[in-house]
Amino acid sequence: MAQLNTKIKLYLKANSKTWDNTKVSLQDDMVDGVSSPYIKTWSYDIAQPTAEQIASYETAGNTAETLHSVKKTRGLAYPELKEQLDMQYKDLLNGTTTWKDAVAKVKSDNPKE
């Protein structure tokens, strides 16, 4: 289930706005251990989204969160930039594909879909 802030960011983007912590605040009043986040304050110049509008971003929110997770995992899996540059230099000298192979492996091990 996509987080509330992800769905709100998508709502804002659809309305040509961006997230601004000074214009929106969220709160979660846990009740009997059950999370129920909601919009506490809203000061954008567009209407605050209804529960139905927020719910309509569930699928897109899940996709966005999955993509963010994949990008974060890939970022940690890639060799350090200095090492990648060294790979590229050696590939140019030797006619090898070490760098390309390393990047392809990270991408295949962590697909976006």
C-alpha cells in the first residue's frame, strides 16, 4: 500500500504543484496500533484532495515507491564512481567491456519491473 505522502505528491504533480513542507503537514494518530495517516494542514492554492482522490493514486503510488526502491538498491550496488571511471579507461585501452558488463549486471539483478 502506497504511503499517503507519495499519493499526495502524485496529486500535486497532476495539478502542477510540488511538495512543500510549509504548505502541507501529515499526521498519524495510531488507534489501537492501527495507522491512520491524514492531512493535518493544507495551504496550497488548490483544493485539498478528498479521500477518493487520494485513493485513486494507489496504483501509481505503489509503482513510484517500487521504482524509488529499485533506484536506491541500484545506487548501492553500482561500483564506486572512481572504480567505474577506471573500468572505462581500461576498457578503452584493452577493447574490453568490463564497465558495461558491471552496469548491466546491476540493472539485470535489480529490474525496474
